[in-house]
Amino acid sequence: MFADLPYHMFANVVLALHFAIVVFVVCGLVLIIFGNLRGWDWVNAPWFRIMHLGAIAIVVAEVWLGITCPLTTLEVWLREKAGAEPYNINFIEYWLQRLLFYDAPPWAFIVGYSVFCLLVIATWWYFPPRSMKHRSKNSS
């Protein structure tokens, strides 16, 4: 039992990391839009915008290519190594998994993630990152 504890703990860490990335992608778009409307310059920092676009681009590439997310694969492997049973999870695991994983046909994920990615790309055009803004102002 105690030998399985590190695997179980690491599986929970991977699940929490996965959840944090989802929160970053979803809330990042909200922050970019709201922050630009409120005049928050930091939401247009190139590092933030590139990380945000990169994160959703990876998700969209995975669903279009039919690739299971590596974080999901790692979490499942760790849970198998821990000997975890499907319904033998703690409160935090239960809610993080309910928030992250849905039972829907593959096309629903492809459409949903692709539309979300298009919204992220639209914010690049409508609210360009800081370095792109400076270039466009200087060239006019």
C-alpha cells in the first residue's frame, strides 16, 4: 500500500497540473478580452500571449490528430502503477476529473476546441500583443 503512495500522489499532481493548464487556457482568453477593455497592459505581454496561443494550439492539434493528451496518458499510467481502482478516488480527484473529462463524441471536442482556438486567434487580431502593437503603430 505505501509503495503505491508515490504513484498515487504523482497522479494527483499531474491531474492538478492538467487542471491548471485548462484554467490558464480558459481564463487566459477572458483576461485578454477583459484586460484590454479595462486597459491592462500586462495582458498583451508577448510571453503571456504566446504561451496562451501555444497551449490552445497544442490542444487543437491533439484532437485533430486523434492524440490523447500526454498528461492524461501519464496520469492513467501513474494510477495503474498505484493499483488505483476507478471509483477509489478522493474528493479532490473526483471534482478535478469531473471538471476536466467529459463523455461526448469526438467531433464535439474537435468543434469546441477549434472554435475556442479561433476565438484566441481573433484576439490576436483585435487585441494584438504589445510587440505587435508597437510595430503596427510605428509603421503607420
